[in-house]
Amino acid sequence: MNQVPVMALRNKKEPDRYLAASPDVGDWSHERLDVTIDDIECAYLIARKDLTQPTLEDFEEQKRWHAAHKQIMIAEYGQDAIIGLDFEDVCENYEPAFLGITRKQYREAFEIQQQ
């Protein structure tokens, strides 16, 4: 297996841009910090532990997890709680895109997401 299948979140208005994993690795020349395919390891990626193709159900699971996290934050800190990644906004502006990345990119992406 030369490529690792992943899902990235592609900008609906700029299909050559992808949601960054965090502001720390985003493209600061872009207003939303979105990255290009050249820096895809810096994108918010969904991958499966068994390295099989992620599915739309994996995307829906991410949505549920983020919605639950948002509710916990609001319950704990009120309506002004800081939500690091508001997935509702993400879903309005991004769509799932299925890609293949190299194992090196996969390792780099994994390290970035662990930070």
C-alpha cells in the first residue's frame, strides 16, 4: 500500500484549499488559514486505524463528537465558551474529500494532530 486513504475537509468555495488541523499549521497567507494539497499533512484529516478508506459515517462520527464537546463546553462555561473547532461552521463551509497521502505524510499528519 503506497497511499494511505484519508478524508480531508475541502473548502466549498475554494476547492483547492483544505481545513487546517490547527492555526499553528495553517497557511497564514489565506484568510481562513486553509492549506493546499502541497501541505496536506497540515490539514484536518480523518483516517482509520486499520488504514482502510474512511467513510461518510466516519465524518458523521466526527460531527457527533464535536457537537457533544461543544455542549459540554457550553454547559461548563456558558454561551460564551471558547470552542476550538466549531464543527457546525466547518460543515457550512467545507465538504468531505477522499484523498490518498503517502506514509510519510500520514506520519507527519499524525504527529501534528497529537500536538
